[in-house]
Amino acid sequence: MSGPDSGGRAAPKGRLQGAKRAPQAARTQAARTQAAPATTQDSPQERQNLGSGDGPPTWRGIAEQVWLRRLALLAIAALAGLLYAWAIGRDTLEYYYAAADRSMSMSWHDFIFGAFDPAGTMTVDKLPGALWLQALSVRAFGMHTWAIILPQVIEGILTVLVLYRAVARLAGPAAGLIAALVLAVSPATVALDRENISDSLLILLLVLAADAVSAAIAGRAAGDAGQDAPASDPDGPSSGAVGGDHLVAGEQAAPGGRGAVAVDSRRPAGRVGRVRRPGGTLGRLILAGFWVGLAFQAKEIEAWMVLPALGLAYLLSGPGPVVRRAGQLAVAGVVVALVSVSWMTAVSLVPAGDRPYADGSHDNSVFEQVFAYNGFGRFGDQTPLQVRAAQLNPAAVLPVPARAADRLLRGGLGLDTGWLVPAAAVVAAWGIASRRRQPRGDPLRACFILWGGWLVTFFAVFSTITTLWPYYTAALSPAAAAIIGAGVAAARSRERAPVNWTIGLAVIIAGTAAYAAWLVSSAAGAPGWLVPAIIAVGIAATGLIVWSLAGRRSVPFAAALVAALVAVSLAPAVASVSLAAHSESAFDTPFESARVQEAVARGLGKPTAIAVQAVIPEWQDTENGAPYLMAAQSAALPSLIIYDTGLEALPIGGFDGTTPSPTLAQLQADIRQGLFHLVWIASGTDPRLRWITTHCVQISKRFYDCVPPNAG
């Protein structure tokens, strides 16, 4: 199809636009240079081809790049799905949440209020956002282990895909692909997405929020550079678009030179580039606030931990004057607050008699459950599991990792997520410092600020809270992956990296490989070949990087970067494969010994669940047709019963046994009505339990028969 040339005449069919007669050569040369600008990722030969017209049509090369990127992204998503879903039917569940899934799948009333038990007497001790998806899966596919874990597998794959888009908006598609790959094989992420834990949904929604903020920042660069396609499109029309070569307003170069501004001279005269609308930026920030508010439904105030990073990145790099940016962030903050408290407010307006009691609170308040029991109470107070352990066995001591600045970098927590955290912190600091002279809206610097802020915030909080399960650390993985991807892409963006860059990269790779070897050497179940392999690959990658300093054509800097990426990813990738191969999940850490694996299974109640399953028929015979199978101290035993049978087992005191529901008067009324006869008590220190031990017949060490005549 013929098209107008730069002078308005039609070009001959089948020839590239701009291939004109000799008198127009100079003008056509400039048009070609602008229509197909060189980027900082082009080699000298590619730039020469683009300038001379000897290369393939620009649009065709771009289409091939998009196809390859999408194919690579599809392969990464498939790898993630394989790691997350491998043998998920054999994984050990968190029975407390699994019991709630079954209860919520049986009744829409229980579903809406997030009830723990089928009778709807008590909620779970957290907001039910993530459990809603699990309950819907159980309702659709039946009560199976894989049906409960399936939503987390899907959420994990979506997180990988969204992270690619978020990073590509600011740092280019290559950075997005690297970030997606690093996240997909992160051990903490693999372990988390193989369990029925709400953090999978939390992380997905927070990455979506980061993607929306990245789009708002990238929109500034697109509008300032006059791009015809928005820079927020990671598969945009040119690898030289904003984010691909990290150009922003004010970063211009001579036509045809490195970093030339992408201006399409083929656009008809009088047509201007797409102008970014301020309302679109505000809309993206509102969307980000909406995602954070939804994440609050999954993991409460942990969702708000990302707000400093998102706000700082936009405040420093967003469009418009600072007052307008601050006002837009304030509007987004209002959206966060409204969406976050929406379900809690709606539940609080329902009369107490028409809804389950809010577990974890002392006055049936969802707000107390969220902000005290699950919020600030986690800094210094005993954990709910420690409280429950003391209730069931006063002599038991449940240890938790001591709070320390380095506890995320050693032991099991280090094996989960520590691999790349030090390297990511160094790269983020380097990225921000190296681009300090760029214009305020520099997208690559904004990328380092956003994800670096995320990494620092979560690291600091996780180093100070009392409770820190291994799967918590998965929240660090997207930030570390994004920073590594952006750092590699930034280093790759130059044909010949500065000497200080190359030396710094060599130091980072050598240090990361040495740290990985140290972590693996401390793991009892690690394969013997892994430490020598890490050392060998690390030495090889460091050698290639140093060798590239000599400017050897046989060792281009890009090849050295690939070797570096392999070196830092080897150990965590093997750790992730080990987790999947051994059917380990969120409470496990890579390379555990058999003894530790058994201890984790005992802690989750797997042996007890098997034993309970065998004696449930006997308990049913003892109940003599009562509506409830039994009542029990805390939710420990009811979790196993409800998960296995769907029968009601009343949790006295909720999850940890201290919640004042049911009251003594309610228990007495339930016994008079014959709702249950059996009561399981481990330790009778609670006044409600002491009444049962003195008014009911003890039929075994921990069981009491509370038939009304006996309980009179």
C-alpha cells in the first residue's frame, strides 16, 4: 500500500517509506532518523542500518520483538505455574483456613461474614478477602486440597505477569522479563503459592497498585517526549519509547545519535503527538488506591506498608507541580481508606445477633480485630499461636525467631528470600545515585525509588515484628526481582559500560555468589554439588565481567550480564525446584532436613488430623444425634473436624482460646438446648472451662459429657 512521503507525494508500492530520488536524499535521511530512532540498546551496526535504510522495516522488526517478548513471558508464566502447582494435592494445608473455606462454601451467610464454623458463631481471626476466593473454588470443585490451593497458584502466575508490565513501563521490556523470571523462581514465592495463605492475593494486589503508579509516572514521560503511543504500554511501538531506552523530557541527543528523541516524522503535517491528560494520571492513582484497599481485605494493615514507596515515587517523579501531585496523592489516599474499611463498616452495621462474633476482639469489633489483634499488637506482644499454646499446655514454650536486623538474611528466612536482597539493595541505591542528574520525571530512577522503597519498608517492618513466618518474606520478592531486572537492563543499555559500572557489577556478582554459597552450606538438606556449582558459576561470571573491561569483541558486556544473571539465580532456582519436588509449601524453607519437615507437619497438625479422622465416627456415636459434634477449647481441634467432615465443632474462645465468645451463659444455654454433649478441654484455667469441668461428667482425660441432667 502506498503512503505519503515527507513531502506529501505517494511512495512507490512495495518500497520503504522515505526511499526517494536523489534531490530529496538529505531531507529523507533526517526523516528516516526520526522515524526509526536509535536507542541506547542499539549496536553501532544497527544504528548504521537504521540511518542508511539498509535494515529491515522498523515496524517488522518491532513486531518480531513483541512476538519474542510475549513468547518469553508465556514461557516464564508456564514455569511459574509448574513450580506452584506441582503435586499440590499432596501439600499440607493450614487447617484453620481450610476449615473456614469449607464453612464459607456451605452457606452464603458464612461466606459474606467470613465465618470459621458451619454454624456461623465465630469469624476467622482475619479479614476474609483471600478466603472468599478459596471458598468459591471449593464450592465449584468440591472439598479437595488442590481446589483450596488453586486460587493461590493463579494469583502467583498473575503476579509474575503484572510485575513484568509494571517494570516494563519504567525500565523497558528486557527489565520486565528479567524481573518476571526472578520472581517466578523465588523460593519464598514458590512456597507461598503452594499453600492456602492470604499473602498470595495480597502480593498480587499490591503489585497491581505498583503497576498503576508506574503507569501514572510513565505517562509523564510519554507526554513530555511527544510519543504517539503511551509509554505505559510495555509492548509499545518502539524499543526506543520511554522506558525502553530510559529517555525522558530534557534528555535529547543529536539526530541519529545515541538517545535520539523518538519523533515520528511520518505523521501527517499538523498532527501532534498524544498529549497526556492530567485526569488520566489521577485515574491511575485512584486505581492504585483501589488495589491497595482490596489488598487490605486480604491481609489488613500489611497492605498499607506499600504506601510510602508508591507515594514517594509519584511525588518525586510524577507530572505537574508538587502541590497538584500532593493533592492527587491525597485523593488516592482517601480511596485507600474508603475501600479498606468498607467491609468492616458494613459488618459493624449489622446487629451483633445476626452475624458471627469477630474473633480476636474483646467487644465483637472487627476494627479491634484488625488494628489491635492483627495490627499493632504484633509488635512486642505474644503471638496468637503462643497464646494458644499457653492455653492448651501452660508448660509449653513456642519459640519464635528473635527480632534482629539480619534475621531475614540468615537461617531458614535467608534461604527463603535472602538470596538477592543485599544485591537488590545495592543496585537500587546505585540506580538512584547514578541518575541523580536526570530530569525529575526520569522513569528508570522512578523505578528504583518505587521498588527500593518497597524493599526497605518491608525489610524494616519484618525485622521488628514479633511474628515472622517464612511465607511473610515473599512480600520482598517482587521488589528484589524488579530491582534486579531494572539494574541489568540499565547496565545493558550501553554498548560499552563505564569502568566503574563493570567493577561494581563484578563485586556485586562475586558477593552474591559467596553469600549464596554460605546460605546453602548452612542447610542440612542441600545437595552436595550445589555449593561447588555456585562458586564455579560465580567465578566464571565475575571473570567474564572483568574480561569485558579489556574490550574484547569475543566477550561483549551483554554476554557478561547474562552470565551474571545465571550466577545470582542458580541457587534460588534450585531451592525452588527442591520445594516443589518435595511437595513443600509456605511453612517450609528450602533444603530442610527430614526432621524439620516432620516438625513442620506436626506443627500444622497433619498427624493429629489423621488421628482425628479415625475417631470422628466414635465421637458421632457419643453425640447421640446432637446438632454439633462437640465444643472444644480454642479452634485447634474444631479446625480438623470441620475441615474433614463439615460438621459443627464449637470453638470456645476462638482461635487462641481467649476470645470471650461464647460466654458462659451462652454455653449453658447451648447445653440446655442439647446442641452438643461432648466438650474437649486441654487445660481448664478459663472460667467457662472450669464450669464445665465441675458440672459435666469427665469421660476421659480431656473429654466431658455435658448432657443437661449431668450439667445441672
